[in-house]
Amino acid sequence: MPSVAFRAVALVTLALVSACSREQAPPKRAPVPVTAVTAATRDMPVLVSAPGSVEAINSVAVKSLVDGQLLEVRIRDGADVHAGELLFRIDPRPAQAALQQALSAQAKDQAALEQARSQVKRYQDLAAKGYLSADQMEQYRTNLQAAIASVKVDEANVAAARVTLSYTDIHAPISGRIGRILIQAGNVVKANDTNPLVTINQIEPIYVSFSLPSALLGRMQVAQKGGALAAQARVIGIDQPVEGKVAFIDNAVDGATGTVKLRAEFANDGHVLWPGQLVNVNLTLGHDANAVVVPQQTIQNGPDGSYVFVVRADHTAEQRAVAVARVVAGEAVVAQGLAAGETVVLDGQSRVEDKTPLAVAAP
């Protein structure tokens, strides 16, 4: 009898435990609302990126070629100047006096030349008739040649004095943007002084120098056969990149770094690029005709690398590792892990895990 009672109690206990288990079963997880996009195939450029520095094509340190007092400064700091524009004026009076002295010496020697010619012309007939010795006639001819040489020296001195006088007006040798004026009017300047009056940098066009791994050299050479390589320079704080082209590839690889130096030329009409500025350079080396592309926002980064959440047919998430080849204008080119036509989560990943049920909406 006790065994029957024991069995009855056991059955009741088991029934109660089973009922409690059914009542405490966790509720089914609600779907997480997300937006999703479909991976597509597209023709995408093959880009390589590298940091670069902006360099002026021409940079001239303007110096005086004569000594004297600086009378006028015709420009202001940071102004744009054109080739041939007057920048500075140095006191021209000493050079003008030297030119006048050279002209006076030339006039004197020109008169002596005319006299020597007259003497040769006057006495050559007498010498021919024997009324004048050969030595005397030769002396007149020598005097004429000496007078001609003196006049030629004077002409050279006058030309040199004119050049020196022209140096008192200092003109811009190139077009560009000037920096800070280092010497103001009233100061005495010296010829070829260590410190320049001002420095002019050519801004249009302008260069950007950068380096790429030598492993890309073969691909660059192949791409160059189709024309100049397109380059883009991106400046921090400016969304629109500056378009240019590669103007120079060095003829040797740097053995220490394993890189090859390049230089891209940019028209720089808007003066976005500035000498000494650091930029990021993108170089186009070709195109992938059927690249698998998704928005960059779909790519997540974890301790094991990049991954995306793929939407399965049953509207659950699958966390899948992917290999991203590059990112172009906000679109990621997926080299491995994803096929065209698959749907991936675009927004709402913060609440999604592997096998999470999803409520998918179009972006």
C-alpha cells in the first residue's frame, strides 16, 4: 500500500514540474527591424591610395642684384602676381650716374675715332705719292684701330650700365603666390644677399609627390599604355577630390623602402592644393568589370576581421566573414565571402547577432 501511495505522489509531482516548465518557457524572440540591400555587380575602378605632399612646380627666392636703398614695395603679403609684374624699386640714382659716365666716355672715344678716320683718309693719298713715310702712315692706321677698340669697350660699358640700371626695378620672374615680404621700404639691400626679399611659389599647376609599393610598378606600366594615369587628391575638410594625372614615375626603386616615387600634376584652378600640404592620393590602375559591390555601411569590423549580416530565406541573420578589396566613393568591393544577389543588412546591425530573426525593410 505504501508503494502505491508513493507512486501517486511521484506522478503528481512530475505533473506539477511539467506544468511549471511549460509555464516558464522563454517567449519567442521578436524580429529585429533592419534595412537591407542587395549585393550587385558593377564596373569598379581599381584604386590604390597613398599619402602625398604638395609641391610647387617652381619656387623662386627673389633677391636684389644691386646694392642700394629699397624705395618702393609694390606688392602686399600673400598677393598673386604675374610674370613681369613690378615688385620692388631700388634707388636708381647711382646706376643712372654710372650709365651717364659710360655714355660720356663713349662720346669722347667716338670723337677720337672720327678724328683717326679723318687722318687716315687725309694722309693715305700723300703716303701713296711718297710724301709721307710708311711708318707714319702705319701709325695713323694703328691709331684708327685703337680708337675703334675703345669705342667697342665703351659700348660694352654702356650696355652693362643699362643692365645694372634695369636691376633697380625688380620684376616677378614667374607667376604665382608670394609669401611674406621680408624687407620693407627704406632698408638698404645688398646684391645676392642671403635673405631674399620675398619668395614666389607657382600655384597653377602644382605637383603632388607620393610613393607606391614596387609590386604595383608592373600594373602601373600596363595601365600607362592606355594613356596618362588618372589621379585624385583628397584634402581633409573638402569633400570633392581634385582631379589630375601622373606626370612622372621615377626610374629606380628605393632599395631602403621598396617603393617607387611618383609625381602627379593638378591644374589647381581653385587653389585647393597648397605647397607643403599633406593629402591622400588615389591612383586609378584599371577597372574590374564584374565586381561585387555593397555600401560601405554594411561592412562590420570584428576581432577576426570584416563581416556582414546576410539575410537568409527564413528572414534570420547569418554573420559571414568577407574580404574587402577596396572602398570606392562609399562602396565596398567584396573580393570573397559574398555573391551578387545576396541580401545584406544595411542599418540596424547593433541589435543583430547570428541567427537573429529580422524584420526587413527597404532602405
